[in-house]
Amino acid sequence: MDIQTKFFVYGGAFDPPTVAHETIIKDLFDRAAAQAETTPVRIVFGVTNNDEKKYSADISHRIAMMSRLAEMRKRSSDKYAKVDYLVVKQEERLYSWLEKGKLHAWLEHSKLLTKDTTVVLGMDEWLDLYSGYTWRNAAELKETVSFLVYKRHTSDLREYKERGTNDPTISVTRSDLLLPPASSSDAREEMRLDPYSTPIMLSPDIRGYISENGLYGQVDTARRRAEERHFIDTYTAKDYPRPSVTATVVVHTDREILLVRRKGFPFKDHWCLPGGFAEPFETIEEAAMRELSEEISLDPAKCNDTKFKQLGVYTPNDPRFSKDTGCWAYDVGLSLHVRDYIKSMLKAADDAVELMWLPFDKLDHVRLAFHHKLIVNEFRKSPFDKIEPIITF
């Protein structure tokens, strides 16, 4: 590699890469293309893999996602034809290398050492770097490395002005771009809660890769649709009277509601509310209590004066009920308030794979099966704080 080559070095965990990372990738390609006519330019994407934290996706997948984004950007326009890029594995975070004076050692090992290297950092990393001890331990970086800093929020720029450097020996360029408010950790949390999630923080290409490879708890939606289609095609309604009646219950404390992950089709692996079909001559409350006993192990013998609050009657969004199957149903939505200490006594049973207590402020991040989002929305409108905690032991 010619010693005169211009390098941009951008490192991160990219677990997963978000639209904010993609914004930086595009800007780096644009900057590189502007210089490539006169100077060879290479962008180096360093994907971190160390023991500092437990990564949710293997390094091979994170490298593949970054490679896909970089290659898509390069092919998006002829102006990037002369821009070269490289996606590499790095054993430490980029700014940790700078703090320890190891950047040059890595560049030399990778045969990338050049007198024209621009290190790309986020504003938060830059502030951490500059407020630390970097410049005392790695003074030589001042002569050979410049910095390109991206701000994530408008407040970053204000903080930079308050804490930033006036050292004339340090070359730093502040990008005018305002990155989208996207966080890898927020995307991971949303996907953890929903196996079919489509976080807006991720581009369709990255969401597709994640689904295809089953990363972050996501399922292969194309395969699952085929499996569910087969289930519906072979389903018969002979085991249930027509029309059927079901009971669905919002079991909640003062702060959380209980969700169950379904074991079988339809909506296999989706989160939903506990409940099920009423048997002949059962009251809807009897059906609800029996289903809670079977599905979440709530023992009715230990309940005292159990009172359900009815939220409404719904037409189920269920592929088993249609003119083709000859079966239809009505669902009664109920709510039941329980004390906090009841939570530890409940466990998944029957058709439930697992239980999850979800805070009220997280409800919008989960895609619920059937028509259960409608029931939850009705529950959120109800004065549940006035309901007495009636289950006692």
C-alpha cells in the first residue's frame, strides 16, 4: 500500500449497525470520493471483539453486516468507484487504543501506517478520550493522526464547546451532520422483547439479515409464514363448538402486565395475553380463572374473592376463524389486578413457553398476537389504579 494513501479509520461494536452508523458510512464515502481523484483513499471499518462486554451477535455476523452496508454504499453510485474499503476485526475499542497509545501498533501490524490517517469518533467517545489521559501517553498521535467527530444530539455540540480542546497541535474536524437518534442497545432491547420486531433504528437490509440468520432472538419470517400456512391448511374446528367464546385476561400489578410466549400455532413464539376457549356452560369468569390456572399456574384454590373487570368483547384476529374453516368466535377481554408478591409464584404451563412481566411504558415495543393490542389499549384507558388488589394468600 502506497504510504501516501489517505485512511479513514472507523471502529465500533456495530451490534447491530444502526441508521446512525449508516449515516456515517455514507458521509465517509462522500468525503473519500471527494479526495479519491487525486489521492488513493481507503476506509477501514474496525469491528470490535474483546472481553469488555458480552456481544449479542458473533463477530462474523457483525463483520458481515458492516461489509454489506459498505458494499451497498460503494455500488450505489459511480462516484465511489475509486474509494477502497476494508472491514477488519479489532481486539480493542478504537478509542481504547488511542488512550493506550496502541493505534500505531495496530496500523503497523495491519500494514496501514500512513502519515494521513483520520480517526472517526462519536462525540461521546471524543469527550471521553480528551478528558482522559490520551495526550500524555500518546503524544505522537498529534503529529500523524487527525480526528473526525460526529455529534449524535444537538447537546453534544454544546458540551464539546464547554469541554473541548483548544490544543492547536490536535487536528479535529467536527461534522455538521446530526445523526439519527438510533441506538444499538435500544434496537437489541426491542428485538429481545419481540421475535418479529422491525426497529426503526435499523435499515430494511440489516433487519433482513438479522431475520435470515436468527440474530437477537429474531425468527426467519419467511420460513415461519410457510409453517403457519401449513398449520392453517390442516386445521379443523371439530374440537370446539361454533361459535366459540374465549376469555383473554390482562393480569397486572400497579406497574406491569403479564405476557406469555405461545408454544404452538397460530402465532407461535409471539407474545400475547393469557386466556383461551370457554367450555360449555362455563361463565366467562370461570373460563378465565381455569385458563389462568392452566397457562400461568395460578391456583384458584388459593384465591380469595377473585374479581375480574370486563374490558370489552372483540372479534378475534385469528386465522382459525373464517368462512373457509366454518368457525367463528367472540373474545371477552378482562383485567385482573394482583399483588407484586404473586409474580414469583407464577410459571409457564400448558401452551406457554415463558412468562414476562412488562412495564407499562414498554408496551408499545412489543407486537402482540391476535387482537391483544386492542385489549391492552382498552386496559390502558381504564382506571386500573382504583381496582383493589383482590388476590391474597
